[in-house]
Amino acid sequence: MKGPKIMESRSPASRSTKGSITLVEMGRSRVVVFTGAGVSAESGLRTFRDSDGLWEEYRIEEVATPEAWSHDPVKVLRFYDMRREQVLAAEPNAAHQAIARLQEYFDVQVITQNIDDLHERAGSARVMHLHGEILKARSTVDPTLVMPMNGPSLRLGDRCPLGSQLRPHIVWFGEEVPLLPMAAAMIAQADRLIVVGTSLAVYPAAGLIHYAPDHAPVHLIDPNDVPIARRGVQHIKEKASTGMPALASSMIEGISGR
């Protein structure tokens, strides 16, 4: 890996610049879309909890913990190389596209548990990846030193500018989720929350739904029964690729009168 450029992460926000007006100033309501593995699964990306998913082939402890990295970094790198190949071969689906379409009418922030880039490829401009990004690497001595991958694979000996081994830019089990407070703050300011393709079983991220204001409508799109502690949640029991476009069309019609 030759001289990768450090990617400086900045929190997404609507800002006024000279001669421009923010979406909030235009009166557009704030919509936060919180997505999980079910959205990516419909693009062919296997999920850890599917019956044929990666958890069935690899134990969590072997590939997705700091201890696994210390014990067998080659296995961990090989595991994420395989996942990276899957992501590069996948394409955004109708759910990704419907979420991106909402930007034309609402102030939209996507918060995702997914580590792929399918939201970005579908056109979503503001995407927060709670659990990291498979197409980036980071320093093992400075977690804020994050850089784009120069190829499909990471190898032992690939080093950051500080000289340390590069690791996948992924939040592993047992590690803190550094963007969680920022995600909670975004949801707390939402006028509407849409939860798509998640069983709300992975904490602490699953607890984010409780930060939505009392006045904010909350929609949950998932074909399965999902335990919901919050009252008044509209559960749309469809898969993401049908439920999300239908909800997006309904929301757009509601403000456009079409």
C-alpha cells in the first residue's frame, strides 16, 4: 500500500454559505433513516445472522474482536478481504435508491449499521457509518488515522504513515462505538425516524430508537416480528426493497399533493 492519503472525517451537517440556504432554513423537515443488515442483504450481501450468513462459517470470536486480531491477524484480514470483495460486486437496491430520493424533499440523514458503501453509491449525501467502513483502513496506534483502501486487500506489512500495521476500519465486538453519541443527537432532533432492515437486537445501536422525540413519527420496515418497546411505531412488515419505496412515495405525495 503506497502512500494512502488520510481521510479526515467531519460530522455531516447542513451549513449556510454565502449565497446559499440550508435545508432547515427552507423549512424542510428532518428525516433520519436508520438502516441495518436487511437493506444490504437484498443487494446480495450475506448478513451475520442469516441462516447461511457469515456467522455460520466463522465464530465472532475468531474474526470480529480485538482478541481475534491479536491472536490471528491473517485470518481476520482474510475474512474482511472476502467481505470487501462481496461489497465491491454488489449494487444498490430499490431501498437504497428510495432513501436517496427523499433528499429532494426532506433534510435527510442516514445512520447505518452497515459497513458497505451502497448508500453512497445510490446517491445519499449524508451517511454516518456506526460500525465503520469496509473500504477504509485505519492505524492500529491512532484510531483517528483513517484512509481509503488502495486495493481490495489488506496484508500484514501494510502500514499507516505512523509506521503501524493497518487494520480494517471496523468497530469490532468489545470496542466502543465512537459515533453513537452523535447519532443519538441527530435522532433526538428528527421530525421523523425511519428504521429499515434491522431486528433492533444489536446494542447499543438498537437503543437509538428511544432518542426520537415524542412528536416524531417512527416507521419500522422489516418483514419479521420485531420487539418494539416504544409506543406508536408503525411497523411495515415488508422487506426493505418494497417497504421503503412505498413509504418514500407516500411521504413525497404527502408534501407535494400529488
